[in-house]
Amino acid sequence: MEIGIYGLGDMGKLYAKKFAAAGYGVNGCDLPEKRGQIEQELGGVDGINILEDGIAVARRSDFNIYCVEARNISDVVRAYGPSTRTGAIVAGATSVKEPEILAFESYLPLDVHINTFHSLHGPSLGPEGQTLALIRHRSSDDAYEKSHRILAELGSNIVEILETPQLHAYQHHDKITADTQAVTHLGFEAMGTAWKNAGFYPWENASYMGGIDNVKILTCLRIYAGKPHVYSGLAILNPFAREQIKQYAKSESELFKMMIQEDPGFRERIEKCGDCIFGKEDRQILLDDSIMGEYSLGILRDRKQNSHLSLLAMADAWHELRIDPYDNLICQTPPFRLRLGIVEYLFRNRDLLEESIEAALYDRAIRRDDLEFHTAVGEWASIIGNRDESGYETQFNDTKAFFIDRLQEGMRKSSELIGRLS
């Protein structure tokens, strides 16, 4: 059994090393201009063969992984897919499955099995103990069992995504990840843009001190330490993401308008969605306040109250879309688990929730920060709604530049926090 990997970027190299260490022969390729660099990095690893191109990989590999950007998947599969060996298994590692499946159906031979997957973590975290979603699309039982056995070598927790009466399995995956990834990232990206536009670092502001805000800041920095094309693909190419992002922006806008009008209906609306989502006691993440408090980028001082508009809007959007976020933990990513965890923490801590509602309605000192966040959400939602990949990259990189000196520290501390809270 030989494994082929098309695309030896960060995740492709991670897979190649893991499968080679498990005893599989690994055949890999990337763009011709990258071959020299990749041979330097991987050429000396026992079991890994760097081949000339994807055709050479396809002709000798039994289990094939397309590890390329979602926006390029169609071109790559069109070039190399027809050379796939009879009876081989083909998978993709992209985070959005609809473009991937359409490419496989268009260009792969009919005698090839399709069992795709999604590792719900980035290359900065090892696959051990993380979630891996396995998706059967066109496969014999034997080929599906082989796929499961091979991917189990990564050490991840494998979750099988099944079809529903309304959705194919890959569509079911995309609907879940619209929440766990696309909307999750939007919220933290908007926080970063708001802080950048306001011209201050949150760890230097007394309104962003404490456990919840430490998680917000570290997760925001973790996302901005990444590459914009990864996040733009998740948001723009996922057909379910636009609806959910539109609702998040709508919820945030409606709540913000109620805040500036000091509308007494604000409290009722927040309590209603909180009771619906967090009223059950049998499913809880229960973040540890003392641990959250350890991971601060600033010097702890007296904390000011905060409306936590970003988190209130998330609960409201889940309620309006009739999404139970706990159901989506089957495809959890570390940022999603942290986001759900801090929203849960806010709503289950009655004193903190009351403080947030009071701040939202009556504390005008925090109103300027909420306006910046409101504006940033609108900007990000507009970019995604218009499918503007160039605008997404510009907005992302502009915000990233503002935080550039603290990104690596944020990545390190967020990884430690994820490990402690898992």
C-alpha cells in the first residue's frame, strides 16, 4: 500500500512524515519550482519519495490525498486525476468539500473510490487527539474500511460524517464547518480589525482583562498568525457559510441598535436565546476560570465591564438559525471549542451575564469599542458576501500587520491554553 500526496505544504509534509513513520511508502509532489526545497526537507526521510509530478504519483499510489487549496482543487484534479490507478482510493484534505467532490466526480475514473476527510486542526498542532472527519462518497465497503485504517495512523479521533435525508455526507460536513470554522473565524477576525481600527492593543486595555478576554485575544492572534487564503476559502467557497455569516452580521447589528437605544427588549432577547441554547445541564464544556486567567498578554489590573457583544451575537445567531452548537462539536476545531466555551461561560455565569447586559445598555464608555466591532463585522460580512478573495486577503493582512509583533507569542500561548483546557 503506497500513499500519494499532491501538495507538500505544511499539512502535506505533516501527513507525509506521519504515514512514512507508520511504515507506508509515500509518493509526493508539488509545484516544479518547489521540488528542490522539498527534497531538502523530506528527501532524507525514509519511505518518502519526491516524484516529478502528479501523474507519476497517481500511477503508483493506492491511497491518494489531494492536499491543495480549495480554490485550486479543480485544476489539480483535472491534471492528475485521470491517471489514478484502477481501484485506488482518492481523498482530499481541503476544509470545504463541495468544490473537492465536484472535481473528483468530474475528472476521476469511475473505477476509483472516493473517501475524503478533513483534519480539524492546523499544522501548528499535531494530529494526535485532534478531530478528523471521515466522509464516504463513492466507495466499496472494503475501500472505506481501508481508508479508515490508513487515516487512523495519524492518531486523530475519527468522526464519520453521515448523509442525512436532505444532504449528502459532504454537504452535511460543509454545513457543520460553516459554523465551526467560517463564522468562528469571522467573529475573531472582526475583533482584531476592530482593535486595529481603534488603535489599541486589547491586552493594554482594562476592558479586555480576565479569563474570557484572554481567550478572545489569544484565539484572535492564533487566526491572524495563519494564512489568509486558508480562511478565505473556508468562508467564500463553503455554500452554507454565507447564510450563517449573514445571520451573524444581522444578529450583531440588531443587538447593537437595541443597545444604543437602551431598548429594554434587549435583555429579554438575550435571556431567551440563552435559555434555549444553554438551558440543558447534560452538555457542558465548563472552561476553567483559573486556567483562562493564566494566559494573558498584558499585566493584570482592575478589570472594567465589557458588553461582550461578539459573544451575545453568536448566541443570538445560533438561536435564529436553530443551530445547536453542541451538535457541531463532532467537527470541532480548537478555536470553535474555545468560542463555544466562552459563550457558554458567559451565559452560565449569571453575574457576568448581568454585568454584560448592563454594560451593553448603559455603559457609554464601552460604546466606542462596540461601534468599531459593529463596523468590522459589516466589513467582513460584505467581503465574504461579495466573494471578494482579494479584499479578504487585504483586510486580513492589514490587521495581521498591526499585531505582527505578538503573533508568535499568541500562537504559543493559545496552543498551551488549548492543551490545558482540552
